[in-house]
Amino acid sequence: MNIVTYLIVSILVLSSAAMAQTTLTFTTADDQEHSRAQAMNGVLTECFKRMGIVLEIVSMPSKRSLENANNGIEDGNFLRTDGITEAYPNLIKVPEEVTVNRIVAFSKHTDIPVNGWKSLLEYHVVYVNGWRNCERELKKAKEQTVIKNEELLFTFLEKERADVGVFGQATGIEVLKKLGYWDIKALQPPIVTSDMFLYVHKKHEGLIPAIVRTLQEMKKDGTYQKLVHLDFQ
């Protein structure tokens, strides 16, 4: 093989290797216009980049995002609380929190006292389809309505078709500003403060130690802090 032929073959081999770079697709229920979603996307994109993996993120309704990932149509799902595997057994939690979420009750009735999930049971509550913690904790509520997404949830509250809506504090406030619903407030204290995790389909369980290690490295070297603003949490 002469030198020219050798160089051509080498270029073709290297090009093929580059084209064959691993790509994983993860689903999320977060609206991609929201600040927290953009920050979390940045964290996970950088994490997988350090592992030599290209990350593609697909946003879809909450329940479908879980079902698709659980069925292996996509490779994983984020951001989710602990315990998702109980209902979606093919999804394995990566045991390193990606962020913290303060779940609150939103309402026009600011005199409603909030003291955990049980304090909401005497009201008509509304929440987004696929929120497993709401499905679990609000089964005995006076009345409950399940909504497709957060914008519909807050429109439901604006029209006073429910007493309280349950959603993440930071993102919820951002949605309210976008919609111009100034009379709806985030009631305090939070119902619960939860660590939020990445889940991978079981076929990628072998990647979990490397994901944990890389996220920890990003937190240690300051990359995580640069990508995430604590006021999103």
C-alpha cells in the first residue's frame, strides 16, 4: 500500500468512527422555553459529552415521555423524583441528583393553609398527567382533575375551575408571568422539596456509574454551578 492509499484509507476509517459516535435520546416533560429546562439540558449535554456521547433531548407530554422511555423507544427520561421505577420498571434511576424541585400549591385563594399533601385533600386539586407523586398522594382528594400540561393547569386555575394546582415553584412562576395570570400565587411553605433525577432504560444500566462519576466531577470543578442558577430550584 503506497502512502497516498494509506492516507485515504486512514481518513475513511477515522470518518467512519466519527460518524459512528454514540447518540442517546432522552425524553423530558419540561417546556424547552423555560430557564430551568435550558439549564438542565446544558448540564446533561455536558455530562454525556464528557463521556463521548451525543445527547438528543425530546420534549413531550409528561406521561408519554415516561412511557416512551420505559418502552425503550427513547433511552431515558428526566427530570423525575425518586420512585419512578415502581410504576415504570424498565427505567433505572441514576443515583446522583441533577437538581432540587420545590413542589408547591398554586391558587388564587392565598388563605389556604399548606402543611404537606394531606392539607390539600379537602380541596379540588389539579395537576399534570404523569406526575406520579400527585397520583400517589392525592388519591383521596375531595376532587381532582388531571391536565395535559402546565399552561392548561394555570388556565384551569385562572378560570377558578379548581381550588389549587400542584406544580414546581420556579417553573410555575415563570409560566404565570408568561401567561399574565397575576392573581395566582405560589402558596408557602412548599408541599415537599424533592431531589430530581435522570432515569435510563435498563439496557443502558451499565452507563450509570460513569454518569454518576461525571456529574460529581462537574459539581466539583464548578461546571455544574456555571450552568445552573440556584434560583431556578
